[in-house]
Amino acid sequence: MITEAYRIDGMSCAACSSAVERVTNKIDGVEHSEVNLTTGKMTITYDESKVTRELIESKVERAGFQASLIEAKKEQESDREMFEQQEENLSRTRIRVIVSILFALPLLYLSMGHMLPFTLPLPKFLEMDSHPLAFALAQLIFTLPVLICGSRFYIVGFKTLLKGHPNMDSLVAIGTGSAFFYSLYMTVKIPSDHMAVHSLYYESAAVVVTLVMLGKYMESRSKGKTSEAIRKLMELAPDTALLIRNGEEVTVPTQEVAVGEHILVKPGSRVPLDGLVVSGESSVDESMLTGESIPVEKKTGDSVIGGSMNYNGLMEIEVSHTGADTTLSKIVKLVEDAQGRKAPISKLADTVAGYFVPAVILIALVAALMWALIGGKDLNFVLTVFVSVLVIACPCALGLATPTAIMVGTGVGARHGILIKSGEALETTHKVDAIVLDKTGTITEGKPKVTAVCSFFEDMDERECLRLAASCEQGSEHPLASAIVEKAKEQGLTLEKPEAFESITGKGITAVLGGREISIGNQKLLSSLDIEADEEIKGRITQSAARGETPMLLVADHVIAGMISVADPVKTTSREAIRKLKALGIEVAMLTGDNRLTASHIAKQVDVTEIYAEVLPGDKAGIVEKLQKEGKTVMMVGDGINDAPALAQAQIGTAIGNGSDIAIESADLVLMRDDLNDVYRAIRLSKATIRNIKQNLFWAFFYNTLGIPVAAGILYLFGGPLLNPMIGGLAMSLSSVCVVSNALRLRGLKLH
């Protein structure tokens, strides 16, 4: 068995990706085929003795799409090309949408103005009653540019229809195409029959195409933002590395560095590739892997990760992994795979389109033939019946039902600081029954703060202890040092400048302040200074650690003078938010890279019983996947780069607004106010929006179900009137008005 990746061109919705999966999975010898609509990729595993690349490409082509093999070595290059192509396509689509709007608006003014209770100004040569042909030709002229801009709907729609895989494009193409060609037919009839001017539906074709194009453009923007997450992950690792070659420092492209070669990493620069430290010491920010804000101290023999940030030391590193084998590349792969495994949301309109379109065409044909063969009616009568059925079944309301509610719902969310990236995310959120919360930066503040200061000297109070420590720590860039300095400034303490300062990697700092030798650090620092803490101090240290704090010991003139505890405090809103989520019947779990002792302490504060501690990014995504296999719809809430694979794996990834760009780009929802209560509000908003969508779809189908038999002539059969296509168009418009009006009700929704 081999696994390959193919680029699939021509897909526009979930029905398209499902069609490609369906035809490729049916090939004898194919074990598994999966299509990622977001990235336009298909990953397929097959027996090469039974299946050839040519066979795969031909099957996809028969389904109406194009497949091209992506070579493994050039996959990242292919991704970059795809990103560039997406930007170009988005730019072209934006221009087409603007052009369509510019022509659709005057068309609407021209065609519908005479139906208003008051008169709109119009040139005399375009008046409908006195110059009907000019009136019709002007509408035709305004309509053609719109249809040209939306030509993709007709190309893809009719192509997939003929291939047996109709989608929403097919529905739009059939409905608007029928309205246009009927209007064109009536335009030709105007010279011999002036009343034909009352049966024009150019505006229906143009406005529907414009609205659907606008929706597709917004959808493409959301997809582009999702892909941006992968691009930013790729950009974490620098393009060049400082290679030591023949005793000299040479700057070379990162991809040219081989395993076993030595590279230099200077302070303030990123580590290019995974490797082992062979000389030097430093503090390295590995939050992209661990999610923890406190840097990791590195010394000879320790491993470092490509993409991590080196703070204050010069290190020589022996490269251990390059290319696709690096940790960062594996995280990129995790994000891509997790996005690919997301089950596409089943859009009711797309599903119905597969049956609705051929059913409507069949009804229209059967009705027309019945009247021609059995009823003995002329061509005008038969064509009126045929077009009436198609016009009243035009997918205007059906096409508006979901996107209007989605647009209003996302607008309501934005007003409340909840950014929803796609309609799929808004649709899925209401199903969530399990939420996994990352600890650092999500439940907690994500920034170390001083929680306690105690002095062990009778003649030194807590303020003096803090002042001494902060004065010495001013020269350090370590987050724990910053927390101590910030606390001292909050209390208005006057700090002195140390006469000497030295940072001891992995232990702390030593300084000379006012002639006194001051040291601040952990228990390793005490050992290096040959200082033994007494039982009372050891007890204080143990108690502090049990509370999830980091104890920092202050040593003055070789005697332990005090202790400063630093911790990442729980947000004030976290406990209340988790209580609300539990009240909805949602299972809440906490996920962290911290040790179990610290994790348990935080979990008790916010009343979470399900704890996953000491986990890495791959484990995080695996835990989400495990819950999914139990049948749960999972929401992952996080803020770090390390959360990106889990955010992508979950049905709904939610990023805290103050988190990393990668987390925000990987997520489906972004909470801008850094408040877990917004998770609860997002779920409430989703439930209300889904209810609104169902109501909209009911009205859309109600008009079609009621109108199609009437349009087919069932009332005329029993002596009633024959439905005029104009009445059918009015009914179609009324259904659209009902749908839009109902969606606008969401604007008054209260989420608190």
C-alpha cells in the first residue's frame, strides 16, 4: 500500500468533495480516500498492483473535477503555490462581485421601479409602456455582465449535473438560466406582442447570481484564513542557518543543512532545526511546543526544537532532524491532517439539490409534455407551464435560507466579541457536548504573577524582601523576574541598581546590592551555594509547590532571607463560565503540559474533575480524537501554538483572543474578550441560528411545495387559472422576503 496526495481543482462545496471521495473509494484496490475541501487536497491510500495514478485521475475527471499528483518532496512548495493561487483567485472573485453589484443594482431599479406605489424617475426611452423593446433590451444589457461574471456557476453547475453529481451551482445554473432564457424568449416576442414585456425575469437571474457570488466570496475568505495557519507555522523556522563549516561561520539556506552538522544560534534569534546543544547555555522559549510561558533552561546535552526562540545565550547545536522530520514540520502535518479529518458539515441545501434539481426538471418536462400531447395546447402555453415550474422553483429562497441567518448570526457574535470564521463553525457549535480547555492562558491568565512574599528575617519585612529581589532582577529578561519587578512597581517600591549581576542558567541570579551579596533562585541555586534550608523553610517550599506556585528563594549574605512565590493565577471568570457550560449538560475537561500536582490544584479552583496533565501537542490532538471516537462533538479551547493541532482536530476549535496568531488562525471561533463566558455565549448563539435556519428552510420549501403543482397547471385542470410566470416570480420573491426578514430577527438576540 502507498499513500499519495493529489491536488483537486474545481471543487466548490461539500457535495463536490463528497463526490470525489465517493468515486475514488469505489476503485478496487483503494483502501482509503479523503478529501480536504479547505486545502483542495486528496489523500489516498491504495494497492499499487491494482491501481494506477492514471486510473485515479481519470475517475476524478469523470466526476467533473481535475486531479494532479503532488510529489512528496515538493509538498511544501506546492502548499506555497496554493496559497499564492488562493490570493489571486480571491482578488479576481472580489472584482467579479463588485462588477456584478454595479450592474445588478441599476437592473433592479429599472425592472422593479414600476411596481412601487410611487413613480421613480426614468428616461422616457426606457419606459415600459411606451418603449417596451428598449425597456427589455436595457435589462438584457445590464444582465449579461452579471451572468458573465458568474459564468463559473454555469460551467461547474451543468458539468456536475451532467456527470450525475449536482450541487448548489447546478441549482443556481438551472434556476437563473431558465429565468434568463425565458426572458430572452419574451424579449424576442415583444415586437409582435407588447404584453410580453410583463414576463421578464432578468432581475431574478442577475440578483440571485450576485448574492450567491457574494456568499462564495465570503466562504473563500474563511478558507483562506484557515490555510493561513499552516503558512504561519511554516514561517516559524528561519529560512537561513549560521553553519559552522571548516571552522568558519557561513550563512546557508536551512534546507541545505544536513543531519550531524553544527549550527550557531545567537541570542534573540530562532533555532532553525531540531538538534542537541554541544556547547553554551541559554533560556529558550518553547511555548510553540509546550504552551507554557516560562522559558526552558538549556545546557550541553539538551535537545532544542526548530522554531523555538533563543533568549540570552549563544549555543552551538548539532542538527538531529531536518525537513519533514523536524518537530515543527510534524506539527504542520498534524494541523493539515486534523483539518482533513474534519467531517464536512452536511448542508441541507446541497443534499436536497441532488434530488431537487432533477425532480423539478422532470416535473417541468412531464407537465409540459402532458399539456402538449394530451391537452393539445400550443407552444406558448406549454412553454409558460415549463418556465413557470422552473421560475417558481428558482433557488433564491433556498440559496438565502442558510447564508442570511449565518451572516446575521456572525454579526451578532462580532458585536459580543465572538469572531466566527465560517458558517460551518456556527452550524456545528450547537451540537457540542464535550469541551476541552487548555490551562495556560485559557483558564489561567497565562502570565506569571507574584502570589506571596514571606521574610525569614525579623528585621526585614515582606516589602523590603520584595524590594531587594526586584532591584536585583531588573537585569534579567526571565518571565519570573519580570513578575517580581512588576509586583514591586505596583507597590510603589524604589528600586536600586545592582553593582554587579550574573545570570546562572537553570538556577537563578546573583548580584551585589549596596555592598551586600544577594542571590535569587530555586533549590538548585542553594545547592550551588552550599546552603541547606531548615525544616521550616523546606515545608514552606513544599506548600508553595503544592499550590501550583514556583518558589523563588532570596539569599542575603549567604543566609536564606525570604521566599517569593510566583504562579499563573486563574482568571476571575473561569469558574462561573465552566459552571454555565456544565449547566448545559456539556462535559468539561482541562488539558495542560503542567505536572499533575499543579493541574489538580487549578482544576479544584474551577471545579473541573476531568484532567489531562503532562501532555504534548500530539497527545492533545489524540485526546480530542479519543473523545470524538466516543461519539462526542468536541470543542477545543486554547491560546498557544502548541494547541493548533488539537484546535484543528476538534469539530470546533476556539482560540482565546490574546493567544498566538497560529492558534487564532487554526481556530473556528476566536474569543476577543479573553473571557470563557463567551464560549457559553457562542453555543447559545449557534442554537438560535440553527433554529432560524430551519425556519428559513421550511419557508423556502413551503413555497416550492405549494407553488410547483400550481405552476404545473393543476388548478387549470380543474377550471382554475394557469399560473403566470410573473406570479411565480412574485411568489419566489415573497419567499425570499420571508427568509431575510426572519433572519434579521436574530439581531435582537440577547446572549447574556
